[in-house]
Amino acid sequence: MPTFYSPEGNAEIWDEQPEGHVSAEEWERARAAEEAAAEAARLAARLRTERDARLVATDKYLLADYPISPEELVTIKAYRQFLRDLPAQEGAPFDGGGELTPWPHMPEV
């Protein structure tokens, strides 16, 4: 007899699929999709955390009294904009901010 899953997630054995129940194969596909979505969310959170740390490291350059040339300031602002846009790029969240993430090179200031 086949196994079907109730809307509450209980495995039940029936001769035929009851209304509102899903097959074991459908249940496994749904669970795999949920796990993939949860992993993507974890990677996205790690990417944002690393990105935010890199933004914080450049905050000082934006202070009005920091000795920086106008050209260097433009470069820093472009770097920061790239970091802010990174989570929206195709392929994000990449590997959650690891080696496969296309981090821009921090400008020399």
C-alpha cells in the first residue's frame, strides 16, 4: 500500500490518495525545495553580513574631515555602490560571501 502525507505532514497508508494528501514523491520534492530555499536564505544572510562589514570598513572615508582627494572619494563611492548592488547581481548569493563571490578589489586610498 502506498504512503501519502496529510496536510499536517503525517505519513498515512491508504489504498488511494485521499483528497488534500500528497504522494511520498511530492512530499520529498516539497521538502527538498524547502531545504534549498532555506540554504539560499542562509547564504544570502552570510553574503549581506560580509558585505556590510566591507561597507563599514570604508565608512571613515566618507567623513567630512577625512583627508581624501575628490578622485579617491569617487573611487570609494563606486566601490561601496558595487558592494550594495552585489546581493542583486545574477548568481547571488553565490557561496555566501566566500571564494566564489565576485568581490570588488578594495581601492587603495
